Amino acid sequence: MQQNWKGHLVRLGVFLATMVSARTAELREVAVWNFNAPGVFQASQGSGEARVLGGVSVTNLTGSPADPLSPNASLGLWGFPPQGTAPRSAGVEFVLADAFSRLQLSFELRVSPTACSRLVVLVGQGAGDFVEAGTLEVTQDGVFIPMSLDLSGVLDPLSSGATRIRIVTDTRSDGLYPTVKSRSDGTGVYGPSGVWRLDRVVFRGVVRESVEEPIPVSAALTADGLALEWPDSGAERFTLWKGPSVSGPWSTVGILYHTRSLEPLDEAMWFYRITSP
Ligand SMILES: [Ca+2]
């Protein structure tokens, strides 16, 4: 019985991966910043606004070759925190007016030899704290590097209103800002005057409907685990979310095409939510 259940999960996982990939191609651009107009922080396509964080200064620099427009500029940031101070506070924030059921970020980033080469992407929704969506490393300085991150897994399924996305400097495990290059003696060459250039910041996603009817979920213990059931609301698919508390942070368990899901039992207490689709 246990093996049959595991086999079922494996097949389901492959099926879901295929479907998620197919849906990714459908995501439309919701906001784009090309920074070609100096001093303008509104999105150049779609709607949204950017602002700098952590006291960094702004300058207008040459844009990425990935931006086909002319003139082509980028958002230059410098004046970052001194080595070992104020982690995850300096960079830029993008505010999108809507809440999203799926959201992907892509951008071009060029770091100077003394700039921090590790960044973290944070997502804020409503009054809650910012949640880490992931960290990224820039592997080469002096050229624009394409970066991308899927933010869907940290989106709150019950959020409404604006979504805030922060791209800020992150430290290594020793608390120091890393650089692309190191001195021959092994020490870092990080300096607060190092420069980030951002260009072609693109958000693709699906706007969450402003009104959602709650979907009741019932749970029952079975020999195979925790059976979650919810009524068929007429939708073709549902997204199952899992979180350590009622206030989240929520992460997606999967997109399901059935009204029943089996979850393994473990020591932790989990809260579940279902959204449609
Ligand atoms: Ca540009």
C-alpha cells in the first residue's frame, strides 16, 4: 500500500512539472523598467514604481546590450554599506500595484570589481514581513549578466493590494559582502563605492483576482498520511499551499487536478490552504 502511494506521487510529480512549464510560457509582462529616461522611476511599460533603499546614491550609466532601445541607459547604484554592516538593506525596491498568483523576475545586472556580487530578492505583501524568494550570485564583473528568479513560491495566496520586490545586497556566511575578484592574499576588495548597474527589470505574472471565495478544506487521518479534501468548485485545477502558521509564509505544494491530496505525516505542524486555480 505504501509503495503504491509513493509510486502515485512520483507520477503526479512528473505530470505537474510538465504543466507548470507549459503555464510559464503564458505569463505576460506586467511591468518593465528600462531606465532609459534619467531620473524616472516609473515603469517604462506597465505600471509600477521603483525606489532606492539603504541610502545608496543613484547615477545614470550606459545600459545593457539586451535593451534594444536608443538611447539606452541603466540605473547606477553606489554608496553601499561599509563591509560587514547593514546586510539585506541596500539596493532597490519595485512596487507593483497588484497581487499575483504567479510572478517571475528577470533583470540584467553589472557589478563593478569592488561591488557586492551576492544579492537577495525579498518579497513583501500587505502588512507582513518581507520573505526571501532566493539569492543570486554574479559570476563575472564588468559585463551585464542576465539574472532571473521565480517568485511564485513565496506569494501569499490570500494577499491583496500591492506587491513589493526588493533586490538588495547580501552577505556571505561570515557576514562580509563578497566581491567577484579577490586579492592575491585572499582578502576581499569590496568597497562601498562599488557600482551596480540594473537594466531591463521585467516582471511577468498572473494578477490575482481581487475577490476570492474561500474554499473549505477538511482533513482526515488515513493509513497513508493526511488526506486533504475540498469540494469541487467547478474549477479545473487547484493550488495547494503549506505554511508553518496562519500568517505564513506560504509555499506551494503543487497544482492539483483532483479534489483530494495526501500529505505525509511528520513532526511539524502545518497549515494548508487551497486556492483556485
Ligand atoms: Ca536601458
